[in-house]
Amino acid sequence: MRLTTFLFTAVLATVASTASSQPVGPAALPDADSEAATDAPSRESRLDSLFATLQSTTDGRAAKTAESDIIALWLESGSDTVDLLMDWTLDAMEQKNYPLALDYLDRIVSMQPDYIEGWNKRATVHFLSDDYSKAIADIEQTLALEPRHFGALSGLGTIMREIGDNDRAVIAFREALAIDPHLDSVKEALDEIEKEESGRDI
């Protein structure tokens, strides 16, 4: 697997490990959404605390735990239907059935347009399908909803690097690291860009 693809999908692997297993198939779809969670301020407070941990900790394991907890919170939609569709999406992505994953994700963003991970996962699938323009559009929507989304910023940097725009790649990678200084794959990507640029200057 290419380094750029690995970088873009590294967060996805963490998300998949945090998602609970669900029956797969339309028959399991609930008839109606549950009420949205009423503890939004508490959720935001938890996110703020976890982001503060990323900034302050020097413990790699604590940082990875904080990252996983942030992703798990982003993954929660407050809707049984959307949560189930996302479970199906992650399963389809794991099987590399990207058309099916996009079908689920299109339904998710239509049903709940303020659900961050709907846009972020659709960006990932578009990237994996080599549709960079649609991936960038969905990343922009993700960042409009959650400017601290280090995964989306990492993905944007990866796309910029893939299309040869190292300047924008560096900007996106540095923004991701400003939020989460523990993204080792992003640091490696920046180091590689620096070496590439240094080689051109010789």
C-alpha cells in the first residue's frame, strides 16, 4: 500500500476498531430515528478536554487513547439509523466495496448533513476511488463542521501531495500537527517533502 493511501486511511482503521458490530443488510434498518442526544454540551466539553490532552501530553499511549476517544465521539450521530448505516459503511470500506459505501454515505449526509463523519468518510471513499475533487469538497465540508478534524486535514495534505502541490500539502499537514502533535505518519510525510524539496535545491 502506498504511503499516501496509508496516511489518508490511518484514522479510519482506528474508527473501525471503535465501532460496534451490527447486523448487515437493509432488513436491520430501524423504522425511525431515535431522538438526538441531549448532552451536546457535555459532548463538546469532552471533546475540548481530549483535544487539550493531545496538546499537553508527552505520553504516546495517552495521546493515542485521546485520538481514539475523539474519533469515537465524532462517530456518534445520535441517530440509530445513521449509526447503523455508518456500521454498514465501515464494513463495505473494509471489503473495498466503495460503490456500496458511497451509497450508504450519500444517504447519511442527506439524512443528517451536520454529521461530521458522514462527510469525512465519504471524502475517504472518494480518495480511495481516485476522485480527488469530490474528496476535497467533502473534506471542506468536514472542516466547516469541525475545524479541529485532524484526520480531514491529514487527508487534505495527502491529496495535495498526491497531485504534486507540496506547498498546500505542507500547510495542511502543519495545521493537523498543530491540533494533534502526535500524528507520526504526518510527521513522516513532512520529512519526506522536506527531503524532496532539498534534493531539488541541490
